[in-house]
Amino acid sequence: MAKAKYFFNQKTLSYERLKTNWKQRLIQVISFVLSTSVFAVVIIVFVYNFFGSPKERMQQRELEYMKLQYQLLQERLQNLDILLADMQERDDNIYRIIFEAEPIPSSIRRAGYGGVDRYDRLKGYKNSDIVVLTTQRLDQIASQLYVQSKSFDEVYELAKNKSEMLASIPAIQPVKDIDLRRITSYFGIRTDPFYKVNKFHQGVDFSAPTGTEVYATGNGKVEMVEKSYWGYGNTIIINHGFGYKTKYSHLQQFKVKKGDVIKRGQLIATIGNTGKSTAPHLHYEVHKNDKPVNPVHFFFNDLSPEEYQLILELSAQPSQSMD
């Protein structure tokens, strides 16, 4: 029961009981409720601004957890980058070399996903940077894995054709049982016998009597048979596939015709002295992807390690070509 309230009446000089009507009581109640509400609002605003609501604190914990997971994901992506780089290194410098395939250019391996607006949908948020970075790295890895997968498909096809490729690569000398010292001129800068100036000699000259037999150095198809009184004289070109071609010049007689499919060691011509030549000899070239390469590196089926070392020493000595 509420306590009675009194006031001092100065007219009667006595204490009288305070009486309130319902309107006064309603005003008091409303005032109390308003003051309490304002105080509560102030307290809530203060707590939410400086301490956060329980829901906000829970969301903040979830956000910190997601940041941690993104950082762990970045570390895993970095490990995948290292693993992928190792696969690419072995692919270019082991597998593709074994099967005579050109390495894949870095510009193709590192090609990313195009479009400057590709990641716009991920931007505009407080933590957009970490999401965009992770998505970019995932896209780049996916692109590199696709390129690597296509490379392995190519290497697999090359491996299936390995026996055919080994039979097609030029691997013997075009003239049998010849003394290595009868190779009168090697690949590289040599003195031209006619003009006495240094010129790049694209092949090897085998000195031998007219009529000496000339053999194909690998399986292939005769691409050209040309009779000429100038330049390289009578010439045969064999396409071995896999980017290899061989050229046989200054010939006397042809034993094959254009379009013939030939095997390694098959007789294709005899040595002559046709064209621009100082004496009977065979000018022999090996081309890989239409570029001349040193033929002595393709005599491995005929030479012992000692003979190969000797031929390298002889090729380093200055000499004059025969054509």
C-alpha cells in the first residue's frame, strides 16, 4: 500500500494530507515512463556502440574465423603453386625433351582469365580484397592446370609414337664404315673454297670416291629429288616427320624417287661431284623445325663414346668446306 503524502498548509498552519486526482496521477506515470525509456535508450546506444550487440559480437567472431580460413586457403594455394611449378619444370625439361617436343612458352602457361570486370561483383565490401585475391589465384591455377593437362595429353600421344619417332630420327652416318678423319668439313663457320671467305656451313662434308653408296639416316618419305649443275648439285631431301629433315647433296646417281617411303639404312644414292664442288664428296645436313642443326650429334648409333669425343675435337678445328 502506497504511503500517504502530506504538505504544510501555511494558512491553517497545519499538515494536511495530499490528495491527487487521476489526471495528476496519469501525468506522473507518463513522466516516469518517458524518463525511464530515455535512460534505457541512452544505455542501449552506449552499449551497442562500444560493446556491440550479442548478434554483432557473434558475427564479428564469424568474420574473424572466415579471415583465418581465407589465410589458410592462401597458404594451400601457395603450396599448389609450388607443386604446379614443379610439374611444369619437369614437363618442359624432362618429358618434352625426351619426346622431342618444344617447351610450352611461359606466356601461355601463365595466361590468366581475361576481363577487367571479371571480379567487379566481389568488390565494394569491407573485406573484398582478400576474396578477390583468392578468386584470382584460383582462376590462375585452374588455367595453368588446363594447359598442363593439354601438355600431358600431347606427351602421351608422343609416348605412344615413341618407337616410330626413334626409328625416324636421323641416327647413323649416311656413309658406311668411313674413317672419321675423312670428314673434311664440319658444321659451323668455315672457309668457302671458291670465294675464300668465311661462311656458315650448314652440314658435314664426307670425302669419298665417286660412286660410294649413300644411305638414309632414318625412316621417312622422300620429299625432293632434284638434279642440278649448280649450287648443291644433285640433291635428295627426306622428311622424317617429328620436325626432322635430312639433305644429301653433290650426288651422282639417284636410287629413289620423290614420294618413296624409305627405311633407315636404305640405299638412296651414290656420291658424286655435281654442282659447286671441289672434289667428290657428300654434303649432309640435318634440319629440326626447318633450322639446321649439327649432324654429328645424330651419329649416336654408329659411334662409341671415344669416337664421338674425337669427332667433337675434329669439328672444333678450323677447316675449309668442299662446296
